[in-house]
Amino acid sequence: MDETLNGAEQVLIAAASAFARDTIAPDAPGWEHRRVMPEDRIRRAAEAGLTGLLVSREHGGHAVSMTAMARVMEELSKADMGYAFVLVVHNNLMGAISRAGSAAQVERYLGPMKTGETLGAFLLTEPAGGSDAAAITTRAERDGDGWVLNGAKAWITSAAQADLLSVYAQTDPSLGWRGIATFLVDADTPGIVRETPYETLGAHVMGTGGFRFEDCRIGAATMLMAPGDGFKAAMAGIDIARANVAAMCCGMMRSSLDTALAYVCGRKAFGQRLGDFQGLQWQLADVATDLHASRLMAYDAAAAIDAGQSAVEAAAHAKKFATRAALAGIAQCMQAMGADGFSHDYPLARHLACAKMAQYIDGTTEIQNVVLSRALLKPYE
Ligand SMILES: Cc1cc2nc3c(=O)[nH]c(=O)nc-3n(C[C@H](O)[C@H](O)[C@H](O)COP(=O)(O)OP(=O)(O)OC[C@H]3O[C@@H](n4cnc5c(N)ncnc54)[C@H](O)[C@@H]3O)c2cc1C
């Protein structure tokens, strides 16, 4: 597949692969053990050229295709999907600023985001729910030229350390989704309270947590997307996000399969290599089949987006299938490794937690089924 990408994209994918192997993989167990984000956050990823992926060349970015973006994320997720997801969120926000930001926002934010000095976060989900995004209740009320924010956000990636928040807020509840706007707000603005990050099954490297907005006054120039446009943009980007999650699951499955294969070929039981037991061979062959199918689906969705075609169903199929395949397949690889598979000496435990997490982010498995059922039933309306 990489042969279909341009030379610059292939160089980026190789850089992501090397960065995952040499930089993320050695440090990821420690981040999880200490339950922290890296001290230098994404600065080393920025040095490796992995920021600005979706930013136009005019604004100094890489402007890669969706296929290349997904390949980069697949490579990074071989080492740690949590770290990769922090980069996805950051890159998506940079892309949104490049596409929709004012000249002042582009000038102020893209430079420090490119170097990793400023870390971005995406604030849509609220404590009362994430699936029904149009029902958010965080309010943006007019205050002279500017706005006052009140409300709460939950389950925000990078909440522990983010400097720049893209906040989705309702400007007029009577308008429903048409009232939702997006604001670019510095995290140290008075009136913003950063909650303690959550204790979760894994992926602590994401520093996931919440924010409260208590009479937080922001200027008119903070608006990134006008009422209605904010919600539409979030929904427009969702297919890309789902294709990326599917690709990231492929990275974790590949890493788990490679780890399990090396293990079963290096250990003996009952006088032969574990890898010579046909039962284990077939378990791993099933994982390989699911990985192959997941990759085809993930990159089918990415290719449709690159071709300007609708990818709504392709992305929903890919995300649903790949997240299920990853959860089951990683567990199967752990099983083939006996108790060692359960240990943090190997990356599979981290991958397993991230595979579960993948079933929530960018639309739950059930929401993929809502999307797919709607498409199935449409001809019968
Ligand atoms: C680690 C992590 C990082 C995240 N990062 C971010 C982030 O950076 N920014 C952000 O805004 N959000 C983020 N999220 C939130 C994520 O997008 C939400 O978890 C997701 O949208 C689901 O919302 P919810 O958890 O509130 O579940 P709910 O919406 O409350 O759903 C609960 C259950 O009901 C099911 N359900 C809901 N509606 C339907 C329906 N119509 N039909 C059938 N079943 C339904 C759901 O599938 C789920 O099983 C993150 C979540 C996690 C776990």
C-alpha cells in the first residue's frame, strides 16, 4: 500500500516506524507504570516530524493524505496506541486551525504546536454523555464582544497537560446542533479548572480527564468555528477519525502477533516448541486473518476519503470490526504466551487496555451500528 503514497509520505511513515521502535517502545512501560504523560509531552515526536500532518503546505505542514496519516498512526500504535492518540488529537486540531482559523490564530498557534511546545486538546464530550454530541450543555453566552463559558467537559485526551483547548459550546440551546460553536481557548485562562486525571484500565499516557468552566471570559477572536459550523466540522472529521482508530488497532494486533510468534518459537513444552502445537498455530492464524481483514477495511475507508467519496459506512465497518478484532486477537496472543503474556514485561497488556478504549473513542461500537443500521434501512423508508 505504501507504494501508492508519495515519497514524502513514505519518508514520514519510515520516521514514525523508527520513532515508535526507538523512542516510544522503551519509555511506554514506564509511563504506564507511573501513570503519567511523558515529561516532554510530544516534543520528541515533533522533532521526528510527526506534527502538522494535516496542515497545509502554505502553513508549513505536511498536508498528507488520510491513507498516509492512518499508516503513521498504525506504526506508532505498534509501540503505544495511547501516545499515538495524543498525537492524533493534536494533529487534528492543527489541521482544523489551518483550515478554519483566522490569520491571527494560524500565526499564534501553529508554530508552537508544530514544535510540540503547545499541546492541543479536543473538548466535546461532557459528564452527562458523549454519544449524543448535539445535546452538549456547556454554554457560551454573549458578553459584550466576547463570550462567557460555563459547563463541564469529561474524558478529554491530554487534559492533564494540554495548553490549548478547542471547546465545543452551545451558544443558543433553542437551535440544537446549529447553536454549537468551537472556541480556541488557552488552558490557563481564568475560570478554567483542570480536574485530576482519571484512573483507568490503561492508556494513562493520554492524561485523560475533565475541565470545568466557571464564568470563563474569552474574547471574540477565540471563535474557531461559528455556531453550526463547529458541530458540522466535528461530524465531518469523524470518518477520518474512525479510519485512524481502525489502523491503530492494526498496529497493536501486528505488535501482539509478532511478540507471540517470537515467544512460542522460543519456548518449549512437552519436548517441543510451543509454536509446533497446531492448536496454537491456528489461534495465531486466526489473529492474522482478522488483522488482514481489519487492514483492508481501515485502508478502504481511508482511500475513499482521499478520493473524495463518502466513507460513512466504510469507516463505521472498519472501526467496529478492527476494534473487536483487536480486543479478541490481542487476548488470544496473550493466551498463547501463557502467564508471561499477562505480564507488563511485554506490551500486550497495554495493547489490550487500548483495544478496549478504542471501542469508545470517536463513536462507540453501538454508534457504528446505529450508523450502519440507518444505511441498511434507508431504502425501506
Ligand atoms: C480514553 C478516552 C479518551 C477520550 N478522549 C476524548 C477527547 O479527547 N475528546 C472528547 O470530546 N471525548 C473523548 N472521549 C469520549 C468518547 O468520545 C466518549 O466516551 C464516547 O463518545 C461515548 O460517550 P460516553 O462514554 O459518554 O457514553 P454514552 O454516550 O453515555 O453511552 C453509554 C452506552 O450507551 C450506548 N449508546 C448510546 N447511544 C446509543 C444509541 N443511540 N443506541 C445504542 N446504544 C447507545 C453507548 O454505545 C455506550 O455503550 C474519550 C473517551 C475515552 C475512553
